Amino acid sequence: MMFPAIKTQDGVIKGKISFYCRMLKVTRQGFYKYPANKDRPWKYQDLADAMRTIASEDKCNDTYGRIRMYQALLLKQPEDIHIPGDRTVYRIMEKIGLSRRPKRRLNGLTKADREARKSDDLLKRDFTSAEPLKKCVRDITEIKAKGRKLYVSAIFDCFDAAVLGLAMDTNMKASLCEQTLEKAVCSYPALIR
């Protein structure tokens, strides 16, 4: 719409309007609607200003996502401003440049090794058992501690999800798994059969 509006000086030059509308496959109604609406202020300008105010109140507010910004708007309740849904708040944030996309960092414990032999899936995603101590699973969890990481290894019974053995260490080496097994066997000697 902008091109025919510029070429016809917003509809002042009448002879070319039909030519441009025909070439650009634009209706005349659409053409005349564009110059009438182009100088109209943006309907969300007041809401965008309120968002900028919220973002500038504190240095940590610039990380607000759409949900937090929506909740902050509901909490502040700016005067004479209609607060639309959170999806509209997201679109407005995108338009005024307030939305931030966090960098995703994958900090998983397991590292894929393409050369390693794949283990058989013996459980077939079935973590239930009809008898105690027939089916057990092990898990290692990483916990962030003061300046370091703590690794917790546990063996669970699939019968009732009881913890059979538990060990903690500051590294994730084979010794952690050995400690877990030793504690499980010490607590439940029936595991060795």
C-alpha cells in the first residue's frame, strides 16, 4: 500500500490510482483506507510505555518474559489502559524490543559417545515390579553446592520405590557407583543372589 500511496501522493494524483491498484492487485477501498490510517497512533502505545516503565524500574526487570510482564501489568494496573491477554503482551514486547530469548545451556550429566556400545533396554520402560528386590534401578543426580557440584547416587527398588543404597561425592567416577552398591548390599544382603 505504501508504494501506490507515495506514487499518487496519497491519492492526490487520481489518474494513476487505478493503474497501481490493478498492477499490485489491491482494491481501491484498501488503497484509500491506507492513507486514512497511516497517521493514526498505535493502539497499544500506552501499554508499550507502561511496559518500558516497568522494565526500567529495576535493572533485573529487563529479563521479564511475557508471563511476568503480564503479571506486573496486572499488579500495577496503569490508569485507563486495557491490559490484553499475555499473548498480545508478548507481541507488543517483540515489537518494542523488550523480549529476551534466554540462552539454553544443556548441562546434562551424560555425554553421548557415538563409539560406545549401546546397552540393551532390559526394562523396556517398565519400572514396576511384583516382588521386592527383583528389579532395581540406579540414578545419579547433580546438585549445585557452594562453589562446587555434589553428585548423589541412589539405587531404587521398582516394587515400592524404596531407596536401597545412597552415596554422595564431589566427583562422578566409578567409585561413586561402587559406594552405592556397597551400601545397598550392606543394608539388603538379599540383593546378592
